[in-house]
Amino acid sequence: MRPTTTLAAFAALALSACATTAATDEEQAVIDTMNENTIVPASQSEREAIRSQDLLTQAAFWAEAHELNPSDVEAAMELSNALRQLGNHRRAAEIAQQTLALYPDNAELLFAHGSALAAAGRGAAGLESLRRASELDPGNWQYLNALGVAQEQAGQTGPARSSFQAALDIQPGHPSILSNIALSYASTGEAETAERMLREAMIRPGADPTVRQNLALVIALQGRFEEAETMARVDVSPEMAEANMAYIRAMLTSRRRYDAVRAQ
């Protein structure tokens, strides 16, 4: 699953959930006990079938599986990802962080944790998880892309662009990566470069509405509001598009002109 571009836990776990040591004998005993006590777990065929359902149905399914067995790493990961996509970023991060206490070297859980925080605009808090995920699986472009988003949110533009480029080296021309790089350039006032990259992303297979909305934003940053609003209306209501343009006009008159883009 892709981390969004427009790209918050049990207190006792804190950041120790990102430690890299293997489970102790006591921790492994807890995991084994949880596995043994699971009540009527969903079958593998049921787990496969649920992935074709809508997000709310998926979230309910994985929430039940996670409640039955908190050490079920697949359930935790899928629940976290579903909650993130539904917009419940805080709970998505909590689920991943709790389970990381049992599986600290699981790259998918680290990614789920870090990307949920980044989706909430708290990329700085998710940096360590995303760095670790990328170290554990350096060939995964999604981890690098998410790391770049978190770094950009943390104000680390240079490292962010390096992460995006590394992701592009693995997945050339991917619209999500191109869109994220473009927003990075927009945040430093290079709107023309950002527009060029977003137009390239738009024609790539798999480009989603987020790319078009980012392009509308960058066009508006250059003062071409009518063109930007026309483009924005493809995916949102006329009222929402108008409200977005009003926000951007206000942004352009403040000192937060490009800082606001960084938070996307």
C-alpha cells in the first residue's frame, strides 16, 4: 500500500518499540501463549478474501482478529494500514507500535507505524521507524518514498530528495514518487519545476487524483487560479475547489507561502 502524500499508543511501549533486539525468552513465551489461546482464528482463505472488500469491512475483520490475538502480526499490520487509509492515523500508529514491542525487526510493521505518523503530518516522529524499515528492506521503494515524505515534513529537504531519488531508481517514473518530489520543490519556491514533474506524473500509469490535486495546488501557487480551480473540480465539488483556492490565495499573502506546501 502506498503512503499518502497529503503526503499518534500504550505509554509504556514508547519508542522502545523500534528497538532492534530479538524477542527475549519471556517475550517469546507471551507470543506463544497468545497464539495458543486464539479463539477460532480466521482461516487463510478468509484472510485472502477480505482483501477484496471495502476498507470499513476490512478494518472490522482485522480488528476482530487483532482483538482475539494481539500477537497476530498480519492482523496488526493490515488493521493499521486500513485505519490509516480511513483517516484514523493516531489509532493506526498505536496498533503498529504496540505490535512492534513483540516484533521489533518487522519491516512492514515499522513501515505501518512510520507512514501512519507521516499521514498525520507527524513525519519527524515516524522517521526512525521508516529509516529502520528501509534498512531492513533496502529494495522496497514504498519504504523509501514514505521515508522521504517524513523527512520533508521534518524539514530535511536534502535527505528527502535523496530518499525519493533512491525510490525512483527502484521504481522509475512512479507517479507517487514524482508527486512527492514535486511537492518538495514547491516547498522551496520552485513551482515551475514542481509543475513540470507533476505533469509528467499525471501521464504515468497508476496516477491517482492526489497527483492532479497537487498539480492544481502548484498551478495556484503561480497565481493561475482559474486554471487551478478547473483542474481541482475534476475530483472535488465546485464548493470545495473554490474553498481550496481561497485558502491558497490567503496563503500567498502570508509568510507561510511555501511552508504550507511542506505540510501536505
